Amino acid sequence: MEIYLFLEESMHFRKVLAISLALIFIGGFAFAGGARERPVTIGYAPTTMNNPFWLAVLDGVREVLEPAGVRIVTIDPQNDQSRMNDQINDLLVMGIDALLVAPFDSAGIRPALEECQRRGIPVINFDTPVNDRNLVRSIIASDNVNAGAVVATDMMARLPQGSRIAIIHSPAAQSCIDRLDGFMREAGNYFNIIQPIPDGRGDTGVTLPIANDIIQGNPDVRAFFAVNDPSAAGVVRALAENRMTGVLVYGVDGAPDAKRMIVDGTMTGTGAQSPIGIGRDTARVALDILAGRSVPAEVVIPTFIINQENVSQFNIDGWQ
């Protein structure tokens, strides 16, 4: 059974919390050979639920946890680290047994991690590595450095040296920092990058006006590298609004929407990852921890380029 909690400071939330507590503490559950007074409950804390990537990760988590009889409680911080920290505290009050978390801000998550440690609740960190790695039991993440590198390699194969390009960053997330680092290491001084590099917060709506400003101020821009697919979608929309063609657009994720844009030619490529695989591995690590087994400090999920040449090899309507 999965419980969704969109946690807010309101009377409605208090009622939802009371009902959820009742559900959690009803019934029994056997885990690792020992009887428990209540079901094992695991919190799922992505940066937002308004991104299909995190829903795909959750699908992988469900595949592993639901057959084991584990209950999942899901929160929605809506890209707000302060809200996430508060919601994680609410999960701890409810009595979760473990936390799966992908922070919006890799440094700002620290207070919540410290509270988990104080209460003895293991934290499994997925997709976006935290800065304080000593406060989590394991990190399950894509090879984000390689995701940026494969984008750079593909872009260099399509553009001459010295081409002017724009980058849309999201520097609060370590995963996005790693993607940009991989891109910059691979590209070196090959491109003329428009400065300063703006923060699109990984969001289509935030990126759209930023990309509009870049296009209007730099009509010679030849390509955009956005550190995730939602930001790349914002760039695609901006190019359409400005009736500008011939500009390459890259993202990172390998989302179904991105693959459809690659098929129709409005997007060039994406550094693809497997959110379902991340979810499965994260859930497996959580079960191992709760069963008292040793777990790796880090699990790395491979990344690769999806572009116009190979997109037909993938499921366009789903995640790889």
C-alpha cells in the first residue's frame, strides 16, 4: 500500500496525517525473520512530483518494495529544500523505518539528514548525491559526469570549433554540477560559451524566459546544453516562439517527452539514464539495510547518449 502525503501546514494536512498514522500502525508485518507490531514503512522524498523522472524512479521503487509488503509514503517538496526538510521531519514523526531521498539542494538537506541520524533512521540517497556523504548509508546515482561528457562529444561532432553555445544550469543539485563538469571536461575550449551561465532550476517554466533572453541577445547561438530534459523543453519552446531553427538542443535524462522531441527534430539529443533502474537499486539497498546486510557505499548507473541516429532503438513512450 502506498500513501501520498502532500504535506502542508493546514488543518487538512493534520487530518491526513492522523489517518495515515492510523493506517501505518494497523496490522502486523514480518521482516528478516522477526515479527513487528506494524508494517515496515519507507519514505520517498524526491525534489518534486511535478517531473516524470521522479515518477519513473518511484515505479522502480514500487516494483521492489510492494511485493515485500513495504508501505511507501511519498512527499512533494515542489523544488523547495526548506519544505523538503520540514516534510522529512513529518515523516520521522510518523515513524518511517528508512528514507529514500533525492535533495533539491545537496548542501541544504543536511539538517534533515542530521535528524535522521539522531533518530537512527537509515537514509538511502538516490540520483542527486548529498554533500554530507557520511550522513547517508548508500548513494545510488547515474554516472552524471559521463552524461555531460557524451552530450559534449555529440555536440562537437555536429558543430565547428569556436561555435557560440549556451548552457542552462541548476547548480543547487550535485547531479547537475556533475553533468556540467563532465561536459566542460570533455569539451575543453572547443566552444565559445555565452556568459554568465543562468540557473534554470531544472524547470521548463523557469527556463523558458531565460532561453528567450539568450536567443534575443545572441542571435548567433548555435546550441543549448540544458542539464536536464525539462530545461531542454523550455529551450525548445523558446526557439519555437522566436521562430528560430537550426539550433541544437541537448538535455539529460532520456525522458519520453525528450525522445519524442528528438524524433520530431526539435531536440538533438539527451544524456540518458534509467530512472526505473535507479528506483529498483535504491529499494533493494533499503531492504538490505533493514535486513541487517552490508551495502555498497555507492552504486553507479550507466549513462549514454540518445540522439537522432539511435532514438528508434528505444521505447519512445517509456523510460529505458
